[in-house]
Amino acid sequence: MRAAVFHGAGDIRVEQVPDPRIEEPTDAVVRITHAAICGSDLWPYRGFNPWQAGWRIGHEWLGVVEDVGTAVDTVRRGDWVLAPFSFSDGTCEFCRRGLQSSCVQAGFWGTTRDGGQGEAIRVPMAAGTLVPIPKDVDRDEALLTKMLLLTDVMATGHHAAVSAGVRAGGTVAVVGDGAVGLCGVLAAQRLGAERIIAVGHHADRLALAQRFGATDLVSGTDAEAIAQVQDLTSGGAASVMECVGHKTSMDVAFAIARAGGTVGFVGQPHGSEVVNIRRMYRDNVALRGGIAPVRAYIPELMIDVLAGTLDPSPVLDQTVSLSDVSAGYVAMDTRQALKVLVRM
Amino acid sequence: MRAAVFHGAGDIRVEQVPDPRIEEPTDAVVRITHAAICGSDLWPYRGFNPWQAGWRIGHEWLGVVEDVGTAVDTVRRGDWVLAPFSFSDGTCEFCRRGLQSSCVQAGFWGTTRDGGQGEAIRVPMAAGTLVPIPKDVDRDEALLTKMLLLTDVMATGHHAAVSAGVRAGGTVAVVGDGAVGLCGVLAAQRLGAERIIAVGHHADRLALAQRFGATDLVSGTDAEAIAQVQDLTSGGAASVMECVGHKTSMDVAFAIARAGGTVGFVGQPHGSEVVNIRRMYRDNVALRGGIAPVRAYIPELMIDVLAGTLDPSPVLDQTVSLSDVSAGYVAMDTRQALKVLVRM
């Protein structure tokens, strides 16, 4: 089959790789129809993560089950399925508690395993990992595109909201106008936040934030943004969603959190090891979050997608074929695209 | 009157200072009968905090109201009262929400104001700050000693437990066997934790932790302690109380937190700006806490002290007169005393 392969910073190629096959009785093989490029794929693409040439890439995907091992009875050949960005056994303490991201057998797509940006994928622990789409969606391209976003970005935005303690009637500030931040706005709106302040740097993305439910849009330098949010909220937001992962965005998040409030963070930390512990201490500002337990969130989010009340698909503003996946990386790296859909 | 005055690292003297008097109609003046030396007083004493010669010190105290301003109607002359380590107006948003430590008018005892280690103290915003002891305790030395500990250390230990999400039947690890950590053990026991693992370095203090309800005692190097707690809990404690404030104790706390768990921290941060954000991210370990909103906790803790079900007083293992307060600092600095009571 063909799949995207990392060869170095700025160098993603589509190449022939071995076809996946059932290796364990708990495996499934899925033919991928839709995939996406994630902001976190840009970390290795830009050379910030220590990746090796030859590694596979991509972790947002959905498709059709092609084969299952003898121990898999939750899905069968021909089912439409999606999966979180990590696999999990579904049975350990953490899976049972809804923290599948810390599954004792958890692992991620890509690197030395099949990646999501390819024609097919071997899925370990398929019963714990795969979620069938409970509807005949064969030709429903719009629905499949929405579903694809539940594999990571929408669930991650939701996790930021949950971690930040967003609740009905509350005030929340969302730091970052990338796809995760925008999905975070949508998640906060879905959870009933009354005031949603989107903090970003791009007019077009902030316009989408508004469409997703943001009540206030804030941009400018970090200092200006902090001052604006402080002014809008008279002392900060009780919930702040940090959706970037940089030290600067984390600093902004702490600076706009209300005393007693919570910063929910989901951005993969890059340079944010040094937190504003004095602000946390002085004003009891909590820091919660991390990698999203996507598997726990997919069912409830899927219900809303099927009901037509949740649609994160506007974050996908460009489509490429698998052959052109490299162009998709360029488009996201240069911010010509917000998020790229890859059609096989 | 006489009061303790800071003159430099290792140099605390008792000197004549101006008598406090009512300056605002919202003030009270309290004659102090009991005070204590806090672990956090040792920061300036050891030269770690930028303090100026001539500043006053001490923030744990109780006594008898000597005078009140015309606007104070919650306490009157002759009442026994105690106060948190900070004063607060009792009316702002944060006071109403039980986060009096972030009161918009909050301030601390000592430095350029009267300190707690002295014969009397001017109390701003007395109606918001002072808590009367609802009983004639004139000669009940044992009860007064217990009450004194509600002004900071017991309430701070309680805040660590609350911040760490300690709940009935849960497992908690307490990092630090100082007075705060020991009161944290007591707080966790009071909240119904089933398993309480005390992590410390001193056999006598760990013995007191056991008396306070610790079910397991862990000591040794940090690496050994981490391994022991991991072993005892098969993967870490859901709640971890960080009761020191050093980088090393914070690192231990993150290393023994269970995936999805919470580190509740109350130690004044000294070098702990660099947190283990990767552990937090990878396993959704939250960090909550900070300076304790003591004013919010005093009433419920006082009820238990009055009922005889809460007694933190064993952490006070040495008593000095005000004249000898300097000897009290030496005893705590050299760990000959766990916590020192100062009797006027």
C-alpha cells in the first residue's frame, strides 16, 4: 500500500510500504478513506520533535474494516469505524475510568507502526480502540468529514473545556485560534458557557471562532490580549483553555485566569515546563488537562454529530489526495490552510 | 509594646514598638496571648525571601479583643478571637466565594504592619477577618492551643487535602513531614481517606503522622520513596499533597501521582517553577492549590475542635516566651523543634 513517510524536517513522502495484516487475534485492519493533518504533525515536520527518517505519520483517520482477528467481536468487515489518536485495551483500570490515553497498553499511530496518512492501518486491540459509526454513511461525505474530526481535534477541544471546568453560564477564554482552539470554542458553546472569549492572531480564524460561538474576539500582542481579557472580565476568566502548548500561550493563560480559576491545557508542551507557579500559588489557579482521552469522548460527541447539533467540519478548509499530502503539510506550515483533509 | 523584629537572616529580636491603635473605623486591636512560629517564617529567617531589617514577623496568633472601631459589630472588647494569616474584607466576590486569600483588599501580617509575634496587633477589616471563639475559653489552655493552629497550619493542611481531591475511601500520599504535612495527614484522615501514605525524612515526625492517621510511612532518598509509593499503590496515589514547596518535593509529588490524579500543593514555591509538565500532559495529572483560604475553613474546623474530634496540637512540641522567640527560631531552624508555641 501507499503511505506518508517522514524523511526529515519538511520532507514527507508518499511511498510503497508493506500492507498491514492481522498479527494478533485482537487486531483489525482498516482501509482508510479519510485522514487529516494535525497541528501536532507539524512538530516533527518542523524538526521540533526527535523523529527518525522512515517513520510513518498521521493519527486522525477513519475508514472501513477490511479484516478482523479471531478475538474481535465488536466490529466486522465492512463496518465504518473511527479511532482515537491512540489505541487502548478497553479493559484496564484507566480505560474503565475513561482515561484511555493512560491505558496500560496504550500506543500511538505512526512512527514504527502504521500511520493514519496511508491507505490502510493495522489496529491493535481493536475491540478497545475502534468505534463503529452506527449508521450507513457510505455516501454521506459531509457526515464522514465531521466524524473524522472526533478522532482528535474536536475531542481535544472538548477535553480542554472539561479540564478548564467550563460549565453552563460560565465565562471562558480560549487561547489559540488553531483547529484545537476553534474546536474548544465549539465545545465550550456546546457545554453552555455564556461568555466565550477567543484569543488569537488571525482575523479569519477568529471569524470562525465567532461562528462557533465565541462572544468576544481578542487579538494583538500578548500584553494587549491580556489587558483586553482582563478588561472584558474585570479580573480574568474562571475557565481558561490553553490550546497551543507554547510557553507564551501558557503565560497568557495564567495571566487571564481569574483567582480560583482553572487553566485547562491540551497543547503538547513545547517550552512550557516553566509555569507561573507564583500566580498559581497566590491565587489558587489550577492547571489541569493533558493528552485527551479521546476514546471516552467519542460516543457522546458522535451522538451530537449524528443529531446534527455538532459540526466541527469548517476547520477543514483544504483537501488533498494522499499523493499530495506533502502539499497539505506545506499549506498548514505556512498557515495557508487551517487544517487539511486527506482523501484516499 | 514588645514585638519580634527581623534584622537579617538568623537575627530576630524582641523590641519595643509603637502600641497599635484604631486607625480606621473597621479596625480592631487584639491583645495577643498565643502565637506560633511557622515554617514559612523560616524562609526570611534563612535569608531566602527578600526581607528588610526592621520588618515585623509572625502570622499565627490569637487573643482577646482590646478595642474596636465604630464600624465593627461582629466582635467586641473581651471576645476571644483568631484570624487567618491574611486579612480580608469579607464582602468582595472572592470572600463570598470562600477564596478570602484572594480578597481584593487582602493583606498579610508582619513586614510593615504589626506581626503575630508581639503583644498586640491592629486588625484591618476586623469584621471580615476575625473569627470569635464561641465559648468561654479563658483558662482552657489546651483548647486555645488547638485553636491557634487553625490560623494557618491546620487550615493549610486541610487545603492541601481539598486541593488534592481527597475523598472518603480514597488513597492519598502526603509529601513532607513538617507541621503542614502532618496536619495534612490529619485533614486527610478527617475527610475519610482510607489509605494515607506519609512521605518524610524524620522517624519521630513520621511516628506522629501515624498517630494522626497515616496508614503507611515512607522514607529514604527521593528515588527510594518514589519506588516505595509506586509499589504500595501499584501505580501511584490518586491524590498527592505537596506540603513543602521545594522543586524536589514537587518532583516527588508528580512521580507518585496516579494517572488522572491530582497534586494539591500548599508549600510556598521556592524553586518549583519548573514542573513536570510532560507527566502532567501524558497522564492528565492536575496541579491545584496555593495559599490556603484559611478564613473559609476556620468555622468548619473550629466545630470539630470544639467537639473534641480534631486535635492538631501535638505538632507544637516546644514553648517559648515572647522574650525567647529567637530561641524558638533556632530550635525550628535546626529541627530540634517541629513547631514552636509562643506564649505572651
